Amino acid sequence: MTEILVVNSPAEPPAEWDATVFLAGPTPRARHVASWRPAAVERLRERWRSRGHGRLVVFVPEPTDGHSWPTPAVQRDWELRHLDRSDRIVFWIPRDLRDLPGLTTNDEWGWLKDSGRAVLGTPPDAPSVRYQRAYASGHDIPLCDTLEATVDTALAAIGPGRRRVAGERDIPLNVWDTPVFQDWYAAQRAAGNTLLGGRIAWVWRRGAHVWLWAAHVRVEIAAEGGRVKDNEVVLGRPDVTAVALYRRGETPEQSTVVLVREFRSAARTADGFVRELPGGGGRTERDARTEVAQETGLVLAPERVRAHGSRQLAGTLAAHHAHLYSVELTEEEIALLRSDPGPHGVAGDGERTDVEITTYGELLRSARVDWSTLGMLAAVLGTAEGRR
């Protein structure tokens, strides 16, 4: 059933919804100044009803009668809470320096413009919006010239929405829809835990797509009698593949392993580079072979690739998994890799990799690789295939 609920300040919203829009922008403070929000609400009603989806909640930061304002603290807290959780934030700025200066709007735009949820609309001739329009144009933020187009763009980005209940409502769609969030949340529910709420502290976008996010969550832990954990952040990014390329020796420690050396900004190594297994974004065997070809130049047949399952790499912080694969190489392939160490990688993605060949024992004795890499190699070289 299609349903549209308008929630005016300081009213509480319903316990569940499919989509939310916050109408941000200059607010009239004098009775002779008309609000632009009723027209936006009518446009939302018209467009949402024609789409035939579920419940849309529209947050309107004005009292129902336009005059009975709550205290400033109540108003501020209401706005901050619902700006944080809204799926799209319509910034319509028909700025009038006398009657609709939009000073609070400037602050809201400042901290929400890179959230991946902002849609900016202004009349092209409005005063003092040149900075906002220029920023939107240069940072993949939808920019419109009319209120109607701004509303329509916000709804198009939301699509059909997703039903969220109780604490789930604090997770906006652009994070909710990421595979890693859904996998993390499915694991929590399978353990009997309850998401009581949270806040998306930060996102990193590639274009309009959210690639990395940090969520401050509140979770009720079933196995601990309902204790609530609310002092941690969950970091999410797409899952990755990692491929152990090796040539077995008489013992796992004597086995030859192939690494790629790459500059990573987070490295705390002596030379500023990390050594890791070839790999990258994805989950499948095909993804794994593609990454090996890009990072080492080695082309592998599908039937040679063994799967070892997936696990988290840093379970105290990051929710994503590494999907581990392995291939035992021939002496000829090892020689080929030694003869052409690089550079390899996809230059257009800022990637440059060089092949390094060593032994598992040398890696155990040095600090050249991180614990996750050692653990993945141990999982492969400790199997019957890796030991024989």
C-alpha cells in the first residue's frame, strides 16, 4: 500500500517506513513570509503515489501550524536526529537575504553535502548560492534549478525504498543497501542480537556510490543477557579476494610464496609499502583470477583455483570479508614471475604493484606482512594440498 506521512517538528515519526525525505532549506520566521515546503510536500505526494510503493515519511522542520515552535533545544535535536537518518535530504535554497537567509541551512549543507544523501536545488538567480552550486557540480551531488526537479531527483535516487523497523530506521538507504551492511546485519540477527539504533558517522564515495562507511551502532547482545554495546564503530567496505600463489616445499616454511608490493597510505612499515597476497574487490573465483592477472601478469585457468572460504580481516573494526583462494604454481611460472616483477596493476585506479617472491618461513621471521596475510597463508599451506 502506498502511504505518505508528513512528520512536522517536534512530532515523533512512525515505528517503520520504506523511505524518508528531509526538507532542508531556509525556514520562514515571520508570518508574512510563505513557506516553500507545502509545495514540496504536494510534489512528493503526487510522485510517490504514482510509483505505487510503500510508506514514505517526509520530515518537515516546521510546526504544523507554522507558528507554535518548540524550544530551540528541542528543535535543534529534532532536526539533527532526522537529518542523520533520512534517506535523502532535499536542500531547496530559494535564498532571500532579508526574509529567507538560510543561515542554519549553510551549516547543514556543510556537514551533509558529502553524505551521499544530499540533493541540491536553488533558483539559478538566488543570491549567495554560488559556492553551494559549484561544490555540487564538482562532487557528484545532484543539482537542480527548480523545486519540482529537486524533489523528483530525490525520489528517483530512493527508488522503491526498503522496509526498516525500530532501530533499523537509523540506517539510511545508501548504507543499508550495501552488501557488506546486509551481511553484517544478517550475522547479528542470526546471533540473536538487536540493532537498537545508530548513526552513520562518515561515508567515502566513488562518484555517487558509497564505497566505505563508518556506522556508530547500538546493539543489544542476546548472549550477554541483553547488555547494550554502544561505544564502537563498524567500518564497512566491499568484500575482497585474496589469492595465495605458492610452490610447496618439503615443509610449509620452505614453501615459496608470491606477494605483491604496493604503496598503501595506511602502511606502518619501514619503507611505507605493504606486501600482500594478490587480490582486490570481489568475491568470486573469476574476480580472484582477474586480480592476479592485473597485479602479477599471470593468467590462470579456472580449474586450477581452489577456494578456502571467507573470513573477516580485522573483526574488531571492519565488517568486510576476504574470500581466500589458492593456486599451486609450477617452477616455470615462478621463473616467469621473477623475470617480470613489474610494475603491474591498473594505473587508472591509482594501482601499481610489483611482484616479490619469498618463502613462508622468511615471512614468519620478519615483519614484512601483516597478521592477516600470515593467517591466510597458514590456512593454505596447512591444508593437505599445501603440505604434500
